[in-house]
Amino acid sequence: MKTKCPKCKGTGSVVVDYKECESCGGTGYEDDLFDVGSHFKGVNSKARDKFDLGGDEDIPCEACNGKGQVEVYGDCPHCKGTGQINVCRDCGALIDEDEDICSDCNEKRKVEKMKHDEYVARQNQARDVYVLDSLCKMSDIDKDRLYRGKITRIERYGAFVTLNNNVWGLMRGDVSEYNVGDDVIVFITAIKSRENKIDLAPAYVDKYRLIKLTKSLPRTLIKQLESKKGKTVRIDGEVQQIQQTSGPTIFMVSDESGVTEIAAFDKAGERSYPEIEVGDAVQVLGEVNEHSGKTQIESSSMTKLNEENTRKLRTLIDAALNKRAEPEDVDFLVKSDVLNRLKPKMREAAQKIRRAILDGRTILLRHHNDADGICAGVAMEKALIPLIEEVNPSNDAQYYYFKRSPSKAPFYELEDVVKDLSFALEDQERHGQKLPLIVLLDNGSTEEDIVALMQAKIYDIEVVVIDHHSPGDLLTKDERNGEIYGATVAVDEYVDTHVNPYLVGGDSQLTAGALATEVAHIINPEVKEIIKHLPAVAALGDHAECGEVYQYLQLASEKGFNKEHLAKIAECVDFEAYFLRFMNGRGIMDTILAVDNLDKHEKMIDALYKEYLKRVDTQLKAALPNIKRTQLENGIYFNLIDVEKYAHKFTFPAPGKTCGFVHDHVIKEIGDDKPIVTLGHGPDFGVFRATDAVAEQFGFNVNDIVSTMIERVPSAGIDGGGHECAGSIKYIEGLGEEVLYKVVEEIQSLSRK
């Protein structure tokens, strides 16, 4: 800032020296004398004498004012002759020409601006205003906080403000602008604990956010609620499910120790705490009581935890649930090198299923609708339902959190996944359930499953597969000392855990029923005695033969089931499954498989088996005379039958089963050591059955034949697959004859190894 120079008073020059006055020669007076008396006429003599008016006086020099010297001026060194200087506009200190304020004042301004900005930010920032829950008392409030209350009474000296049913106080001063029922934000001026009184004053804030202040209680674990009945407790947990009833809203909340129901009620049929969603971490305060024989909390408040506390709680719950989900280290039911190499994957599958139960996710179990698949499904069902009922407090937990459905095809079809996704998303929308864990048994391993699995993974649904069908080429493998300990296949990209004997060098002779029973035993060892005969039933139903099968037959004999009776069970399962179609037949299958209703088992088997034999006999009488038999040039015994023309439709046995019965009949005539292939076909499908001899001697594999047909007749829309010696092929009806001709050519082209 420019101002006058204080040294030169703005003139730009100052006295730098003195010199003798040229006008008076340094005397200080002019040459002429001045007669004073001549200028005072009429003055009497006494006055003239008193003031000496009669003498001559010297006249001072006008140039130097009687000093005899005059000043010599030069440029002011302070302002350099300009008459102005640049000073700080705040403190007046001399500064450079290009500056406006000095460095000290500049720092002071920055500090003051920062303080001002902070003040403005505080003014614009939303203030925290607390709302007391119904359990808070005077001891829970703090003078440094703002609270929201409701005016309940107005007097001339102030207004009474209620913060909750336990805390209220007097807001003194002019309250003429307020009415009873108004919400008001207040701060506390005094807490008079002895008198149980609070003095309040209005707080004027433009922006604020409401925070629910909950009662300060120590945390209670859900597993401790049984001993806290009638008491008010606090639990911290994660919301698993929200269900709106005609009365209260029911929240299923879990922590690291268990799951419990929280009942919240505002109005009948109206959603309580609409801000709370599934997956939120919450703090619940309420009274513990009992409802329908189950422990329940009637909530007084439910609030979301902040980000930090949510992270801590989820870390705590995750670690605890992972520990609880870890299965026991149990031995397999039989001795098997293949099972030993599969053990890590089987334990992984067991852990994922146990964790899903603890997480409150539904287990959606899909299995092939034959004896092998149904044995696998029932074994898993018997293991899981007790755990589900133990973990979940709902009386209907087994129906909410477990669903078992059969699949017609030996792979996970689009029809299946569409139904599963539809029900899962509907349950999520209507009942607030989490998306399920899908467990596929006796299907899920092949490339045919990929399209359906892709749809499931779009919704990030976890998938566990336990299957014994050939998964195709091994993309990678972990081979040690000539044995495979692990491998990956095409379907693994869409599956979270894949249990299949082919991945460790095994084959389809170790059935899905056996694998699923072993995993079920790992999940819940307590069901061992109930399910240990199921692998034998599955093996006989799938015509499996391997070392493990004989051990499973021995296990079943310990329960009093001989091989003949087990075969009857397998055949009755297939027979009943045909009529159940897409129903799981839980009670009926339990009776047939002798896992429940044991007193009715023998009667059920006798009744079904008689009808089974009758229908098979009727079908064979129509089919056997119409078999086209030939021995191909390579030595393979080939049998062809049109099951569409020469078998009864829409009854048991279905075309695939009819082909199997025809094949078994031929084997009895020729011998199972012969290379025999039977093809039952319709207008747009074919069903293969073959002996192990043709696979061993000629390398016969249904999957290879299907792949070859896809290349040789690309226009036929061919699809299919299965096991090496049992499977199916589908094609366009108009090209059926060409496809069958090519199939026969392919079988005829096989040569002995």
C-alpha cells in the first residue's frame, strides 16, 4: 500500500547540508536599520522610554530567517525521492514494491482464513442430533450433545420436553412460538441427578442428522439368550432374513454363536425398521421371551452399526463361522485310494455346505431322478436337516432352508436352472431370504451343464457339484508317481467345488450315491448308521462294479440288507421315481430306502416290486421279439430296437429303462464277458447300453460317439452324453435315419486294442 514518506513528509527531498546565506553574508540581518519609533506616532514619552521605541533595530534576513545559513536539499534516501513508500496494509511495515502485505501478516491472514473456513464449515455441516431409544435413562445422556424431543406441556415459565418415556426436562424461556406436540431440538444446560431433573434450552441448527442413541448394555451372544429370559439384552449380529407377517416383522439375526428371531412391531402387518435390509450389521435391544417353544427377542430398538463396527463384527462372525463350519475329521465308510485322493475336495464341499447353513442360506439340492441320484439326495437330506433345525429357530426351518428336487436328465438342464433361479429370487423378494447354495448330485460335471451353470453364476450363486459322470478332457492335472491327485475340467470355471472321481484318476464305477453319502457323513457324522447302506443301493441301481462296491455291500449287510433285497430297493426307487416325476417324494422315498418309517419298509417293497416285475414283463413281451441282432465284423454284438414302435408309451419302464432291460436280457443269453452294445431309439433320440467288455476291448465310450456324430452330421442338432457304457443321444427327427446309420458305422469302425 502506497503512503507519504514519513522522513520527507511526501516531498521526496530532505536537508543534506547547510551553507552561508548569500543575502546576509552569514550575519542573519539585513544591511538597513529599522527605526521603530518612527512607526509609533502620538506615543507619550514615558511609553516611548519604557519600550525603547526611540532606538534603531536590526532587520532579520528574510532568506535565512536570521540564521545566517540556508538548507541544502537532496533526494530522500528513505523513499528515493519519490515522496512515497510501500507499506504492509495490515501492520504498516516497509515492504517491497511488488508486495501488498508482509510475510508475517500473510501467515496471520492464512491462519485467520483457515479459522474462518472451519467456522463456516461447522456452520454448514450437519450437526449430530440424538434420538433416545425407549430404554435410555438419564445416566445415558451427555451435556455435549444435541437431542430431539417432543413438547408435552407448556407453562408460562417454559415448556416440558420429553426425550423418551424415561427422560424429560424443562426448556425455560420464551416458548410462545411452540405448541404441544412439536418436535424440538434442545441442548442440556444442567443435569440435576439428585432431583432427577434436566434443564434444557432450544438449539437452533439449520442442518442436522438424526442418530438413534441406544441403551448402553454389554453385548450378549445369541447362544446365551436361553439364560436371559425376561431380561433386556443387547445383541450385535447380521440380518439373515426379514419376513413380514400379518402382525410383527420377524428378523432373523445371526452372530458368531447362533441365530435368533427378532420380533418388531409398529402396526399390524406394517414393516418395522424399513431402513434395515438383509445383510446389514445391526445392534438390537430388547427383552428375551419365548414364542411357540422358541427363544425370541421383542425388540425395543434396532440400529445399523457404523462402518468400522460393521467391519469388526463381520470379521469376528466370519472367523467364528469358518471354525464352526469346519467338518470333523472322520474316516470314510470304506477303504479306497480314490476317496483318499478326493478327500480334500470332499471336505471342502462339506465345509461350504455347513457354512451355507450357518449363514442362513437355503440349500437347493438337485439330483438325477434315478436310484443313484435319489440315494445321493436322500443321504444329503438326512445329514443336513438336523443341522438346519439346530441352527435356525424357526419351526419350519427344514422347509425354508432346504429344497430337494429331482432332474429328469443326467445333467443340469436350462429347465432346472430357470425354476431354481425363479424360486430363489422370489423367496428373496417375498421372504427376504439370501440366495441359495446349489448342490448338484449325480449331475453337474459335463459340458452340457455349463449353460445352466452360467446362468446361476450371473447371480453369484455358489455351486457345489458331486458327480461321477465323465467331465471330458482334463485341462490341467497334478500327477505324482503316476497317480492323479487333482485336475481341472471345462465345467470348473462355473463351479466353486467339484467332487468327481475322474479328477483323481477314478471312473464312474464309484457312484454319486457313494460320494454324496461319504460327504454327508463328513458333514454330520451322527447320521452314519441311518445312511451307510445307501451307497450299496446306488451301486446296484447304476450297475457299478468296483472294489468299493463290495465294501459298501458288506456295510449294508451289517444292517440286515442282503444284495438281493438291496437290488429290489434300487428297482423300487426307479419305479416310484417314474411316477413322482418332479416331486421329491420325501416320505415315500424314506420308506423305500429304509431311512425312516422302517415298520412300513417291507410292505412297501413287496407291493412295489410285484407291480415293477409285472410292468417290466409286459414291456419285454412287446420289445424282445422286435430286437434286430447282429454281430458286426469287428466282433461286437450289436442290438437295435425301436422303443417308440415296439414298447408301451407313457408308462413304466420309460424308453431308457426299456433299453436297459433289453440289454440285460441279451447279456443273460450271451454272457457279460462279451462285447455287447444295445441301442434303443425313437424318432429323435437314442439310448445306449454296453458291457464293460466292449469298453475294455474296443475303447467304446458314449461321449466319444456323441462328439463324433456332432462333427459328422452337424445339421442334426446332436446333443447328449453320459457314462462310458450308458448314455443317450438327441437329434432332429428328420435326420434320425442318417444319424443312426452313422452311429452304427462308428461302432463298426471300432477295433480291438
